[in-house]
Amino acid sequence: MRIVVADSTRSQAWDAFVAGQAGAGPYHAWAWLEAVRRAYGFQVFPLLALRDGAVAGLLPLVRLRLPGLRGWLVSLPYCDWAGPLASEEDVRRGLLDQALDLAARLGATGLEIREQAADAGASAKVLMRLALPDGAERLMASFPAKLRSQIRKPIRDGLTARTGGLELLESFYKVFSRNMRDLGSPTHSLSWFRAVLAGYGGQARVTVVFMPDGAPVAGAVTLAQGRNIAVPWASSLRRHNRHSPNMLLYWTLFSQAAEEGRQMFDMGRSTRGEGTYRFKEQWGARETGLSWQRFDAATRARRPALAAGGPGRPRKVLAACWRRLPVGLANDMGTLLRRYISL
């Protein structure tokens, strides 16, 4: 077996292998690495395992670092899970060994691998996934009466949803960036989302919910991979909560996915018992474990990388200060900072 750092000439072989793996997700696609490189300028290292000239496995890596610091390799930043993709254990081990060797050669502090886990265990952080039936009609019928009524409320109030691509991106970003400011978090740059949409093509979609006067009040970006689909970014404006725009947003996402024959909808990471967890649970989403592990480049010692608790006091103070910033200033500052935040 030979492991190489792939260049763009191998991107089609990379994506073909991803498409044939049941354990693959949207973030394994070559497009994610390309978006990181284009939008944020970080080095990317697509490790490709070759056996008799054929692809046997892969591991997408990004070197994330602040200027002047050593940084670390991560698979992958800005998403919940990726990690090595291989059908044989010896290929997986070879990819991890090669990644640690690469981290040492680069002078990086270590390697972070983010994967799904078979068992959620006692971890506070879990991935919430919704199994989809065949078609929107069956999906609606599977919901309890109260949930069906909540879905219909924004429609009665005159809200509408549209799904498309780049033409809806600025409407989505207007909602997303304001919501991130309100949450006290730096926002991704608009160039990041443009790079994602450009890379994923028809596998990436933007859905936006509009008020009757045309104002955007909720939005999401979804990424598809085979029978699976994920929503890495979704937001709504709290001042319009009485119209339940989030209910129309997620119903639109789920119903379209079901009509397209998707079987599993990845709703993203949540903390057990918190509001986003309960919101996802009401739709029928179930827990899947997450395993984030950090390996030291020198000793290869391993430790958990996913924090068990909530944010500490310094993070809460910074978030409170961030919420006070004007949206425009928060966007300008946030896009400079967000690239260095791996979550």
C-alpha cells in the first residue's frame, strides 16, 4: 500500500471513492478541502491510500493555525465529523500513522480526528440524525398532530420558503450573520459560503423562508452525499419566532430530502437536554455518538478533544460583549476571526 498527498488531478478518483462508501458524509468530498483552501488560505493535505493503483482509503486534513504558531492537523474543521474513510482496518491505521508522521514533519502540535461513534455513551455532545421515509406525504403522516399544526402555522401566517443556490445566498447570509451576532459568535465570511456552493455544485442548496413582505427570516445551507444529507448551517431571527419560521424551514428541508429519496438527515451536533437538542428530538431525530480525539505529534498520546461541558466563563463574557456589537462591525471582525475557530 502506498499513501500519497493527492493533488487536484486525483479529485475525481477521490470523490468516486467517497461515493462508493456507506460510511461517507458530505464533508469527505473534495469540495470541502477546496473551500477551506480558497476561502481561508489554509494548507490542505488530502491523504490517499493506493493499493495496486486503486484507491483503498482516504483522510482529508487541514492544517489550522494562528499566524506564528505551530497549529495542528484536523479532519476536519468547521464540521462535526469526517476522519479516515476506508473499508479495511489496516488502511485506516496506515492513514492515521501517515497523518501523525506528517504532523511531526510540519512541526504541528498534533492531529485531531472527528468521527461518528457507534455508541453515544455518556457524552454530552451528540449528533442528531433523522431517518426519512419514502416521500413527503409519509413523513408528514409520521408526525404527531401538534407538530403538524406547528408546521402549518407559518404557512397560515403567509410565510413562504424558496430553495435554490447562489441567488439566495445573500438573503441567507443576512439572517445567518445577524443570528450569529445575537448568539455572541463570530460568523463565517460570505466568501466561505460562496466557495462551498461553488465546490459542491448541485449537491449544495440554500433554502430561505420569507415574510409576506419579502424579508428573509430563516435560512439554511444543506449538503448532500448519496442517500445522506446534512444541514451544517441554519438560522432564524428570534424577533419573528411567533410566526414559527424555523418550522417551515425544517419542514421544507426534510420534505424535499424525502422526495429526492434521501434516507438520513444529519441535523448536526447538540448538547443533550439543551434547546437545540429538544428541537431536533421533536422531529424524531435520534442520537449518534461523536468521537473527537486529539493525538500528540511527538508522543502519539491520545485524549478527547470534544468538551464535555458548556462554555466557560471567559467564553460567556466574550459572547456577551460580541452581542453588543453592531451587525456590520460584528461581520467585519467575525470573518477575520472565524477561520481560526475550528468548530
